Amino acid sequence: MRPDPLAYLTAELNALKDQGLYRKLRILEDEQKPQTTFDHRSVVNLSSNNYLGLTTHPRLRERALEATRKYGVGTGSVRTIAGTMDIHMELERRLAEFKKTEAVVVFQSGFAANAGTVSAVLGKDDVVVSDELNHASIIDGCRLSRAAIKVFPHKDVDAARTILQSLPASQRKLLITDGVFSMDGDLGPLPQLCALAEEFGCIMMVDDAHASGVFGRNGRGTIDHFDVHGRVDIQVGTLSKAIGVLGGYVAGTRALIDFLYHRARPFLFSTSHPPGVAAACIAAIDVLLEEPKIIDRLWENTRFFQTGLKSLGFNTGVSEGPITPVIVGDGALAMKLSDRLFDAGVFAQGIAFPTVAIDKARVRTIVTATHTRDELQFALDAFATVGRALGIVQ
Ligand SMILES: Cc1ncc(COP(=O)(O)O)c(C=O)c1O
């Protein structure tokens, strides 16, 4: 028998096991909702990005079913050949209206939107100036573009300025930040970065994946929250988190969107969303516009839960929204905290290096609009018991 050429993968997995960092996938056996069943156990779910509970909202479900009955389950083609249905165009029109931009293009995921856009708009002679905590899909897009990548320390606008000052005025530059940082829940300094972009003639891009449906009026995102409309050239959003379905989009000028229709590789080379997905996303926009109280409930729950964690003595970092990390430092300790919480009936995923810095391992929590106070109090009680047992709090 020939030697297994992939044997080194097993060795790497064994190393993860030795370090206590090996993760088995938790299997969801019910709907994605606040109290649900993972791995045969009923738990309070603090691990989803389903901020508004839209994954199971009746209006989204119904519209997805209607569209599936009308159009079938798939599109059978990429967008540029035969896979653009009228429902995809309707979704793009509705999103553009919602985001107050000229146009929108929808991608299969937020990841595809970021990676496909950065790699399409930049080339090897260009430069990206990027926050060190920007999402992996931005980093991959930068790498694919072959542009030079200059990273500034997290939210350090002065450091970004120093980088920009060192670059030739004639070089094309993209300044890029997350709107909400996915592991810490803090916001990018959009007004200051927009001012820098204007001063140095950069393309300004914001990845608002975790802000869509959460920040700004009716969940329009951080561009609306900071009132920097018209100052961000490329806005990325996702349809996979608060919107509750699947997909990503880019909002901007008609010319940007037409260009992406012609050059963004995930748009050109990967099949479009099933019609049921597009229909459910349209229904989600209706919910954001017509049921904004759902967003108020998300924020009330966020305040309640964060205050509770802080008063127990946990380090919740610098969060400014529903993403609330419980930072413990050591990776193995974060995994142990997550496992013990699970045994106590609370699912909060442990996150360690390389997703976060080696000494910043954590359990990440996200409350949703649909958690009840009893569920959140149950989770706080479990955090108190397990946190004390592991010596994380007193
Ligand atoms: C900041 C950020 N951008 C982009 C994405 C990708 O979004 P999607 O899950 O729709 O691919 C994520 C999701 O993990 C994210 O956290």
C-alpha cells in the first residue's frame, strides 16, 4: 500500500488535540432559535448570528416556500449565463433602496462579496490599507488581488495616516475596515477613516456584515449609524446573519455594480442563490422596515446580558453591540469554559488562535431579539457557576 500523502494532516490534528484546541462540530437538531437542541441536548443558544430571530420568522418562511413553489429549488446557472431570475433583480433593487445607494449586487455569501470585490477592484500595482482585525474574507480578497497589503493596528487611525503618507500620491489605494468587528463587537472608526480616505484620495470600503440589521435606522448598518452616507464607496453587507438567510451584497454606484457584474469571480463562476433564498431576503427587508421593534428588543437583551456578565466580573472587552466576548486568555481554558457551559445547558462557542490572538482566547456570546429574560438569566447563572468553578471569576 502506498504511504498516505496526507498523513501530515493527522499529525496536525493530533497536535490540536494535545493542546486542547480540537473542536468537534456541534450538531443542531432543531431550528436555529434561542432555546434549541444541539448534540441531543436542549441548550440556551448564545452562538448564532441570528440576531433578530429571522431564520424562523413566519414571513420569511412563507415567502421562501412561495418562491420555491413558483420557481423551483435552484437556478441552474451562474448569474451571467442563465441564473439571473427576476427575483434576484428585485432583491438587488430592494437592497439598494434600503441602503440608499444607486445599486447593489448580491453574492452567494458575505465571504464571496468581500473576496470577490477586493480582488476585482484592485490589481498588483495597487495597495490596501487594512485594519489588523479585518475579517478573513477581506484578507483573502487582498491576497487574490495581488495588491500590496499594509496593515494598521486595530482602529489606529494615526497609524493608518502614517502608512498613507508614505505611499506615492499616484498609487491607487483602498482603505478598508469592518463596520463591526466580529470577535470583539466594537465598531470601526468610520468618520475618521472616511476623512482620511478623502484626504488621501482612497477608495473607502466597509464590511458591515455584523451591522446589517443591527446598527443604524431599521438596521441599515454602521454607515447609517455614523451618518457617513455618500462617503463610503464600497459597502459590503451579509444576508446570512441578522437577515437570517444566506448571501452577501455590495452597495455602491451603478458603475461599481456593473463592473462587479463583469469582473467579480464569484459572480461569474458560481451558481446564483436559489429563488427561495432571494425571496426570504426580500421578506427580511420588509420585516426590518415594518417591525423595527424587533431591533429594539435585540438591544434591550444586549444591555441586560452584558450588564449581567460584567457584574459577575467577566472581562467582556470593548464590545459596543450584541457580540459579547468573555475573554479568558488561554485557548484551552476557553474551550473548557465552553464545554462546561454546554454541560450546564448553555451553548457559547469557544474561540482561540488563529481566529483571535494567542493570548485573547474567549467564549463568544451573541444574544438575539428572541431570547426571553428567563433564558438570559439562566445563561448568566450558568456563567456564574462555571466561571467560579474554573477560577475565572470569584
Ligand atoms: C466581518 C465579517 N465579514 C464577512 C463575513 C462573511 O459572511 P457570510 O457568512 O455571509 O459569508 C463574516 C462572517 O463570518 C464576518 O464576520
